[in-house]
Amino acid sequence: MSGKERLNIFELIKKVVFTDFVKGLSITLGYNVRGSMTLKYPDQEKWIPYKRFRGLHTLNRDENGRELCVACELCSKACPTQCITVIPMEDDTGRGISDRVAKVWKVDLVRCLFCGYCEDACPTRAVRLGRDYELACSDSSCNLKQREELLVPQSVPESFEGGVVAASTFEASPAGLRVKADLTKTKKRPW
Amino acid sequence: MSTVKINGKEVTVKDGTLILDAARDAGFEIPTFCYQADLMGVGSCRMCLVEIEGQKKLQPSCITPVLHGMSIHTETPTVMSARASMLEFLLANHALDCPVCDKGGECELQDMVYKYGPHKGRHAEPKFKFQEKDYVLSPVIIKNSNRCVQCMKCVRVCGEVVGANVLGALGRGDHQEETSFLRSFLDCDQDGNCIEVCPVGCFMRLPYRYKTRPWDLKGKDTVCPYCATGCRMVIEERDGIVIRAKAQLGVGLNSETLCARGRFGFDFINSPERLTKPLVKRFGTLEPASWEEALGVIKDNFIAAGKNIGGIASARLTDEELYLFQKLFRSMLGSPNIDSSARWAPEAVEGFIKATGMDEGGASAFDCMESDTVLITGTHLSDENPVTDYIVRRISAGRAMNLVIASPRAMKLDSSASQIVRHNAAAEGHLLDAVTLSVYGGNVDKLRDVPGINRIKDARQDDLAGKAGCSADDIKAIARKLTGEGSVGLFAGTEFLRYPGSIPGLALLKNALKALGKKVTIIPVLDRANQRGAWEMGVHPGFGPGYSPVKERGMGCADMLEAASSGELQALYVVQSDIVAMHPDENFVRGALSGLKFLVVQDCFMSETARLANVVLPASSFAEKDGILTNQEGRAQIIRKLLPPPVKAKRDIDIIRAVGETFDRSFGPKNPVLVLDEIRKEVGMYGEVSLAFNNKRNVDNKLDLKEALVKPAGLAEGLNASGLETKLEPKTDEHPFLLATGNHLFHSGRLSRKSPTLIGLLKNAIVEISAEDASALGLMNGDKVRIKGRYYEAYATLHTRSGSKGGVAFIAENYDDVPVNRFFRRGEGVPRVSITKA
Amino acid sequence: MEKILLKNLGRPGFHTIDSCLVNGGYNGLTEAFKHAPESIIQMVKDSGLRGRGGAGFPTGLKWSFIPKDPTIQKYLCCNADEGEPGTFKDRGIMENDPHLLIEGMIIASYAIGASVSYIYIRGEFVFGTRRLEAAIKEAYEKGFLGKNILGSGFSHDMYIHRGFGAYICGEETALLESIEGYRGQPRKKPPFPALSGLYGKPTVINNVETLACVPAIIEKGPKWFSSIGPEKSPGPKIFCVSGHVKKPGLYELPLGTTMRDLIFDHCGGMLNEGRGLKAVIPGGVSAPMLNAHELDTPLDFDSLAAKGSMLGSGAVVVMDESTCMVKTALIINRFFSHESCGKCTPCRDGTPWLTNILKRIEYGNGRPGDVELLESLCTNIFGRTFCPLGDGAVMALRGALKNFRDEFQHHIDHKRCMVS
């Protein structure tokens, strides 16, 4: 019986000194001094994801600038949503690493679920899911990404480590809205 | 019979059966690369090694026959490790560029490694490379030797089946490379059978190169639309464009073989020149119109023409379409004037049907080749029907038989023949008469009552042989072979239709041999996919469906044109037939057609005939319809629709029905299946023909499905075969060459001229004469020459052939730049021409 | 011992028919025509003569497989495509005593009823070809070849076919393909050449040395022949000794002579007295090598087979202690991979692979596990090839691996050779 009584005494003391109340308030007060968690996106800050992030597809080139894609269509075969279409052609002018290159390589982003199977299937590491994630637009035209767009290097180079917040500028032009990150000015994320 | 145990299961097989076949029959799988049923076994790939109890070493099952009491194991760890090790060796120097390789996805090496192979590589050395880049071996073949598994199937199929013998091996050991002589550009049959048998991506189709992956293709089983051999093949499309035709191992009478036309000639389907809208002539020009308008014009003009109307349907249409076409004319329009060929006279057709016994039901070419003596006459088989040529070559090499070839022109098949006879052009009849006379000489008693024997029995052997242009010894040798032991097979080709005077000779020989109590099997060798079907559906002025007699005999093509020029015939309905290009004497045809009040042409392309038409209807190709085609043997085979007809074009059966419906809404039946039902009901020959064999595989490799053969018509009488004669222009010093015509190896009619690949194989016209004649004229192979007839002259490239009979100039009927029918003049005989250097 | 095969070796001028006839040449042929063909086959059977080409198949038995029907065309082929490294016995016979071979061939042809025979001679033997051509011409002139030989009613024609330098054409069916004008690749067996050989007709293929034994058997009787050497493999045999011995060369000795006698008695011992014997290849490079302690093995077909090696063509290659076995294995294997005809998978792709690995080991780039890889590849090749060429390559390598495995391992582990 005495143990139970002692417990009750502790409870009583806690109640008297408002322990729970202080605990809760300390969390609240803590946030007041820890600084902001909100990113000032898009006009000042932009989150640069980690390397493992799976964003917009990119088609890579080798060090000589030749397309790595050999249009083997394995990505389109592996795709669970059948959102990738590849049509091969022959071109031995040195456009690609082999004389088989893609005439058409397009991905339907509405269907894509960014699972990364295409990356895994690719025998030449030509297709990678990059770190561009601003895919929204005001009409459906941009949902279909063609080879030409995907061959343009993405805003975040492969070598960049990622997982940081970069300073950014917001540009609104007739061509569309763009958030441009400055990868030289980065900071750790605030949380 | 031998009884053997395979993996403990007891099976009884014929003596001499290969262990491989026995095991496969028993349901055990044995992988192979170098084994192919139709080819000689070599046992080189070592994939099929099996364990036989009591033998130390593993044995190759593809060349080892079973012995009674053998106990064979095909799935022991030793066997499995042997398979894996063979695959490891093959992969050691394999290029492993599967992502780029066109075969990737349907590669036998991939499949086998996936199934049996080592899944980890141990070969860490640099690989030997034959060459860095794929090289073009011919206009249709591209080659990458780095992927080769050295199964030698390409070399063997080229030599044993195709007979071209242009492939061989260079180098030795792991540097051995199967290719042409020093990798030179191939000048061969271009049939691509080497591509088809290649288990890996070593031989590849050039037109198909880097177009797709096999899993993107949608295919349909169909039949080749060119000659009447009736090769089964699969055409495959991606995004609405047909990009490949392939044959399947063990399917159809052709198995994996096709000729250049079949394998590469499908691309006319995708031609941008295809007609897509109905056209109606307004103020002298053809302008696009709606179907309603076009059909309205047709109805008005057909009504105006009344019974003075004729119809010509192509022998490439399906049986259903042809049946409906004759029904439209006979029962709807009330006109008996229909024909299925612009080239042959109706009487000749009837005589030929009777002589070859087509009304007695289908006969299999394999049965014919089972005969002890086979005579091939009236056809240049190697060029006209290449796959029939393959069948003859393959079977004749495998058994002891007499193969006699009688032809004015030398051909590839000659090397398989036991006797070759070169006779004068258009002299098939004289040759066969001489042979019959020789047969008669020894069997007067038995042959006295053979009908028609009186025609020749008093002739002199030397006269007939002289007319045929061959020696009496040759004739006697043929007669001796035909009257010798065993049965007789005959392949009788289209020369008999071209020169109808020869038909009585064929009929007489057949009757004489039958009177001697011999089994005679005759295969008519035809050059249009459904020529036999067209006749059996009754698209002929002299007989109805199933060779049934007609009440009123109509006009054939020539008579219709005659009537048109005299104004008697007012309207003509031409379906997919180019009579301007095909009927002898082009000027006459043009004149006759312009004399018509109304001409409807239904075609896939703007043909020469269509340009003269009042209404042009866009029709569909073989890839766009369902139906059945009857090949030369009388085998009814299904074709299936792969694509919809382009834009506003329609299936021919729908167009024919729509034309009929403008007169009577109930004209039908409404779809091909119902038409076939009606054919089965109305035409006895087709009543019990089985079509249930689509994609049925021939496990016994006989490739002979007899249930598909049409049944006898049971109508012995009723065919009018009188007035058959061959007219030749008299020989003059001015025009020494008799003009022969037919199809070129790469082309069939004018349809194949719309195929870019086949045009790439042969674009410009060639004229062929014998090498001896050429050297007498001081001409060389490849020279540009002027061909001059009495009415037309043209320029072409000279092609010489050694071993042909002299005095014959051959120009195929396919070339639009040298329309061979312009040399002909109506009412005059087969023309003669002169050839001089241009 | 009286020399039978090499009796004219080193006697200038004895290759001509005149000196040959003086010395009793063609006596065997004259004797043979006194017997019926069947009894000649029986005599050869009784003599116990076994094929000297390598396999040791009883010659009389081989002849007796030929159908007796006189209407069938038959052929005799003499296999003079002596390509095995270290073998030069047939060359000795052909260059120095061509008439002995021709006589043997005529007798063999008479026995089997062949009207035509071919000598398939290695293309590099230019001198031998000239000697043979001259000898055949002489034989025709003297009436030993041609129509109705020596009035016996037997007619025979003999042709020389020069090979084009392919080891595989020493395999009997590849030899036939080569004579017919095809690629030199072995044919499938059955049917065996005795039923369907050259041009699809019954054919006997014998080695030069085998055929050269025949005249003596006929002349002196099978009993005399079988009394030479051991019971199971009687007769004289030419040993081609090369390598580290004082007197390399051709030695005609009875079968059953021990290796020790051959090397130390006849050949005068090791070349360099200071170095001991390391290994001997007893019968051409495809025979697995023997160790120094196996020197007392009698050199005959059965004793060597019992030791896991074979007599082969009788090419004895002696190697002393300074020899690197990895290099030896590499040289032998490179030969086989170069000579592989390309027909079957394991030999075509397997032997070059073995060569590559051996090259790697020899040049100090060996990797751990390479010896096991070699052994595993040997297992995969052995017994699965189309003809014995692949087996020969494997047997040679296996012999080296069995006896000198540590030497291979040393190469891999220390990147350098053990002996030099």
C-alpha cells in the first residue's frame, strides 16, 4: 500500500508545480527561438533534393557528348504504367554511343509514377530520374516530355550532393514561371 | 520399331528416329542450335547432348538414331551441366550487345541462357571481334558476325533448301565466320532464309533494321499474296505500319522458308500511293467523292447498261470476295460475262483444269514429290514459284527418285534434276506428244483406246522431237522414266495457259499414264495467290462455282474487250486487275476501254486501268481483310485482318456488297464468315474443307495438312476445252527471238512494283537470253540492249543465262518501263523480237 | 633387331625403284598376289598389327569391315598428314623409302578390293611429295601400278593429294572431306568410313607407318611379326625422340621397350648431365605427360593407357628440369586452339579460352582460382567435343596440371616462374 501512496504524492507535487504545463510551454517557446522552418519558396529559397530523389527523367550523354541511349526499349518494357514510348532508328554519324539511337523517346508524365524502374532497366545508364520537380503547368501540353527536352542537362548537376536549401530567384516570363536556384549559395535545411 | 526408355518413360518409335525427335515426341525438351528438321544433321553445337546408359561420353541426340533397348537420360545433372557449359562457351566470344541487337527479345541464345545457362560469366579475357561495324551483305541482309554461334544453319539452308550456295565459312576455329565469299556483296535470291534460320542476331533484315522491338509488334497469321504456292507467314505491324513478314518453323507447307517477294514484298501495304478515297470522273478528271456519290453513279450507269455489262476480278482476292463477285453478276446484274484473268483465254483455262484434274479435288505437292518420277514442265519453277522449288529440291535430295525438268530456260533447280530437257519455247505440247508417242510405242495394246491418242499415233517421233527442239534420245529417256517402276508426279505450269496448244498434249500424257495403271499426281503451278480459288468460285465465263455448268456462256476478258470496242458492251467492273498492263496488246485494250460507256475500277493503287475509269473505288490489300485463299494444290488457307483499310478505303467484300445493295438491300451475305457458310453450302468442293488448322504446328515436320485440301467437284463433264491452239509469229531473220514472258524472281504481276524493297532488288527491266545467243550477237551480261518487235521497241538491260535454249528472249511482265504486252498484237501470234546493242 | 621400316634410312639413292628392287622391294607384293584378298586380311589380323596413327585400332579388323561386294567402288586413303608436334616418322619413310609405302598400299588395296587409293600428304612436305610422285611414276613404269598389276588381274591407281596445313585433316573423316574438296572438318560417325567414306563409298584410312608394316608381314609371315614385342601390341614401332636428349631422332624399336631404355640406352641419356629428367610426353602432344618416376613404363598401347597416357604417334618429347611446365602447357594449348576446326562449340570456344588463361598465368597476370577454372573448363570440354581434337587438348593440359599443379600455383601466387 505504501508504494501506491508514494505515487500519489509524486502526482500531487507534479500538479502543484504545473509540470505538464511547463513542458508544453517549453516546446512552444522553443519554436519561438529556433528560427523559421518555412522556405521562402519560390522567390528566395529552393529545396535541392538528395541524389536519391526521383524527379523528371533525364537522358544522359557520355563524356564525348554522345547520347547514351541505344533505344533498346527496355525502359518502356519495364515501365509499369507504359508511359514511355521509344522508337529506334539507325544513325551512324556518332550521335549516340552505338549506331542505334532513339528517333522518339517520350514520357507521359501524367501516367508516370516515378518508380525508377526505367533507370534500373537501362543497360547504358542513359535514363536517370533527375532532381527537377517543378512539373506543374497550366495546360496538358507539358505532360509529354520529348527526347530533345530531356537531353538538356537538368538544373542540378549529377555531381551536386543535394539535401540543401539554395538561394533562388523567381522569374516570370511569357515562356512560363521559373525558379532559378543558385547552387553556390546554399545552407543546411533549417530542421 | 524400336522401344527405348527416355528418362524412364518407355516409348516406341520407328527405327532410325533420332533420339532428339523421340524425346521431343515424348514431351521432353532438348535445346538445340544447329538442328533443323529439314536440314542435314551436323551435330556441331553440342547443346543436345544426352546421356545414354552404357556409353561413357554424352551423345549428341540430333544425329544419333535410337537403338532398341536404349536407356536415355535428358535431364541428369551431367546433361544439365553440359548444356550450361556449352552456353558458357558460346557466350565467351558472343558480342553481348543485346540492347542494340535486332534479335533481342526473340533470340534463341537469350532464351536458352535464361533457361539453362550459367547466370554468371567467368570469361574475363578480351573478346575476339570479327568487325567493328555491321556490314551490308545484300540489299536486304545486314550481318554482324560477332554474334554468331556457328550453327551453320544459314550455310546449310542456302545450299540444301534454296540451292543458291552463296554462303560458306571463312577462317578456322574461333575465327570461323559464315558469310559470302570474302564478305562480298551477295547476288542471290535475296530470300532471307538465312535470316529466318539464324538463332541469333547475326543475319538481320536490312529493311527491318532498328525499327522496333519484337514485343512491340502485333502480328497476324496470313498467306503470302504473290504466287499460288500458298506460303503461310506472319505479318507484323507497329503503329499501323507493317514492318516485318516472317515464316514460322513447322507452320504451313513452307515451314521457315519464304522467297524474296514473300519476305520483303509486303511493304506495298504501307505505300503512300495507296488510294484512300473514291474518285469520280468529272469533266475528264478524276476527283474525290463520297462513297454515296460514287455508288450512286455506279448504280445509274449499271442500270443504263442493262445486261451489257462485264466484270473482271483479280485472282488475288479472297474466295469470299470472288464468290460474291460472281453472285453479283450472275444473279443481281444478270450478266454471265465475268473473268478472273486478263491473260488467259477461257477455253485454255477449262482445258488446263481438265488436264490437270483440278476438278478432281486438291492434291498435295508433298504427295506429288513422293512419286518415283516427277516431271516439271511448263514452268520456270525457280523464278515463278520459288518455295515450290525449295520443296522439290529438299525432298528430291532426300530420296531416290527421278526428277525430270523440261523447260526452255535454265533454272536453279536443274542441279537437282536427274534429267534436264531444253525444248523450244512454246513447244511443251510437242514435247509431251513425243513422250506420249514413245510411251505408246511400247504399250500399243493398253493405250489403243485412250481418248485423243489418234491425234498423234500416226505422227513420226522425229517430227515431234524436231518441233520440240530436243533429241529423240531425251524423249525416250523421259518416256522410260515415266513408264518405269512406281508412280508419276507432274508439275504443270502457266506456260500451258500462255500457249494453249500444249494442253491436249498434257491431257493425253496424263490419260496414257493412267491407262497404264499408274498413279498420276498433277500439281498445277500457278502464279497468282488465289487463281485456283477464283476458278473454283466460278469467276469464269464458262462455269459456275465448283466448276458447275452455267446456263448461258458469257464472254471472257478478250471477248469483253472486243465487245467493248464494237460498242456492244457498255459497262465494265474491274476489281484489282490491271488489264491495260496485263492483257496482250495494250493499244487494243486502251481503245476498247475508251469505247466503254462506263468503267469502274476498284483497286489499291492508281493502275493504268484505273486512270481510264469513270469511277475509282479504293480497295484493300491482303493485310486488311479476312478470308480464305486457295493455293495451287487446292489447299484453302485463312488470311486474317491485321490493319483497317487506309482512310476511306474499304474491304473489297464490303464494296462488292455495297454495289449489290444499291440494287437490292438484301444482297449478301453480310460478312465474310456468312459468305463462307454459303460457299460451304453451295460449293461441294468446299463443304468439308477444314480451316481449323490456323497456327497448327506440324510436329512430324511433314508440313502437309491434307484436311485443308478441297474435295473433288464430282463434275467430270461440263468443261469446254475445244479450239486450243498456240499461234506463233513465223521466224524471220529480222526478229530471231521468240518473246517469252512470265514473272521475275523478285516480282509478281504489277503489285510487287509498289514495294520499295522489291524495287530496290530489281528496278529496271531486264531481258534474258541464253549465253550462247548473246555471245553470237557479241553481247555481254549487263549490256544495255534495244529490243525491237514489229509493233514496239524498248530498251532494257541484258541478262544472259547459260544452259538455256537458244532463240528465246524472256521479258517479265512486271516492268512498267517495258510493258511487255505492247509487243503483242491482237489476233496475231506470240511475237518475235530482235535484240541489238543500244 | 632387324630394321623393317627404317632399313633404307640414311642410305643415299635407296629411294629409287632400282635399288629398292635389288634389296627385295616389292617381294611382299609378289607374295601377296599368291593369296586371296581374304587370306591377306586374315594374315594381317593374325599378325596383330595395330594402327600406328595414334588410336591403335587393329588394322586387320578395320579392313575386314569393308563390304566384300566387288561391284561397289572402294577406296584406300593413306593418312600422311603428319601434323602432331614432335612426330616425324612418316616423313622419314616417305622421303627415304617411298616404295615401301607404295608397296604396302597396293597390298592393302588388293586386300580390300580398292581400285583407287589416295595419299593425303601434309602440304609442307614438299620434298616428300616430290619423292612420292617420282616413286609412283616409277611404280607405274615398272608395272606395279596401273592395269593388271604383275599379271594378277588387279588394277590400281594411286594419287597424291596435298593438304593445306590443317592438323584436323589428320582426323580420318576430316581428311576425307578435304580430299572431296570441302572444308576440313570431321564428319559425324556413324556411318563409319568403312561403310560410307570417300564420296560415300567404303574407305579404309591407314597411317603411313601401318601400311609400311604390311609388306613385311606378307613376306615373312604373321607369326614372325607377332613375335616382335608384347603379345597385345606386337611389331616394330618408330619413336620420334626430341627434346633434351643427346641423340634425338628416329628409333625403330619393338613395342614394349621401356622409356628408360629408349632415353638412356638408345638416345644416349639427357642432353645436360647436370639436369635430371622432369617429364616425358610419350606419344605426341595430346598424350598426357609422364613423370620421372614413371620411366619404367613399357612403351606399348596398353601399358601407357593403364598409366592414363597413350602411345599415340610415338613422338617422345623429353623435358629436363629447366623446363617451365606452364609455358609447355601454353605452347601445346596454343597449338590446339589454333588448329581447332571451328565445328563444335566446346573445342572452338573452349581451347582459345584455355590458351588465354594460360597466357595470363605465364605472363604473371594469373588470378587466384585460375587453376580451378582451368580444371573446370577441362571438365566442360572433355568428352563433349565432336572429334578427339578437343579431348587431346584437354588430356595434355590435365596431364600437366596433375603432375605439376604447384608450378601453376607458383606462377599465380608469385607472378614468376618456379624453375628459371
